[in-house]
Amino acid sequence: DAGVIQSPRHEVTEMGQEVTLRCKPISGHNSLFWYRQTMMRGLELLIYFNNNVPIDDSGMPEDRFSAKMPNASFSTLKIQPSEPRDSAVYFCASSFRAEGGYTFGSGTRLTVV
Amino acid sequence: QKEVEQNSGPLSVPEGAIASLNCTYSDRGSQSFFWYRQYSGKSPELIMFIYSNGDKEDGRFTAQLNKASQYVSLLIRDSQPSDSATYLCAVNDYGGSQGNLIFGKGTKLSVKP
């Protein structure tokens, strides 16, 4: 298996623009997680899907953030409009059993200028 | 606010020594505990998990869990320069979304040749 695949690897955008991050989980995994990592705050859970259904989105910072999982093999995280404080590395992770540990994708480094 | 606390380091040990990484957690109901290794600019990689009190050994790595003290540790024997990375402790969110892992901010380990 190719692992968790994220795209793009790097994204530089101007403040106010829409940003869409993409994730393909490992085939057969039924849980998908979006995390954001910064030096100050570490890894923070944004949203968690189980069997394509959002279970916990309490970590989504505000209405500018939205996430979807239309099928078992694809998820998106959208930021609209983007702000400089959204600059971070965004990781997608998946697991077969959520309590069994995750496999992380390579991440998307987002820079909003 | 559920928390996972780690000393940020850096922890510096000479090559061949034992590195000891520590983690405390606030959610007494947590049942699953994980150690991830993250090299600079890379994604976290699962290296150990432990569910029961006591020790669990895997090669040069030993995870130790003491639920009464809400304490989990990772020992790395015969440390190598390639072990230099940030080590993240993660604990399952027992009272909330049980599939969610709460991460500490990590301890940076430096192994000097």
C-alpha cells in the first residue's frame, strides 16, 4: 500500500484565497483524522471521520474551515478565506481501529502571506 | 482540558547511552498509549504502543506504563545518532471521541556521536 497520500505537499497562497487540502487514506482504514501542527501548539486534532461520517469537529477553529469525506477513499479540508495565522503543517492520518494508532500522511505545509 | 505533558528538551545523550523520555497525562480513563517519532520536516511515525501496566519491549525500545501515576515512558537503549528526532507521546481520548488521540508537544532527542 502507498500509505496515506496528501496533496499538495506545499501550498503558498495569499490571504483571503480559498485553500483545499486533499487526502487519500489507506485502503481498508475506516477512520480518518485531520491534524494541524505548529511549533507553539503542537499537533491539534481538527476533525475525525469514522466510516465517512464526521464524529468530532470540535477542533475546527472557526467557520472558515470545513471538511468533507464523500467516500472511503477521499477527504478534503477547505479553508475559505485563508488567513496568515492558518500557516501550519496539516496532516491527514488514517487507521483501521481508531484506538490502534494512526498512519500519517506526509503533510501539507501551508503558508498564507 | 485533557492534557498530555512532555518535557520539550532538548534531551542530549551520548551514542550508546540509554535515552529516557517521559510523559504524563490527565485523563485517568485513557486506555491506549502511543509513542511516535518525528524527524525534522517529516510526518510522525508510530514506533510503540502499550495498553497494560508494566513494560513492553521491542528491539532497542521499551515502553513503560503506570496507570496509577498516569505516567508513560519510552526507553531507547544503545542510542544511535539516527535516533535523533522529536518523540511524541499520544493518549486516547477516553471520555470524548474515543478514537481520537491527544498528543503531547514532543521531546526533542539529540544523540551525539
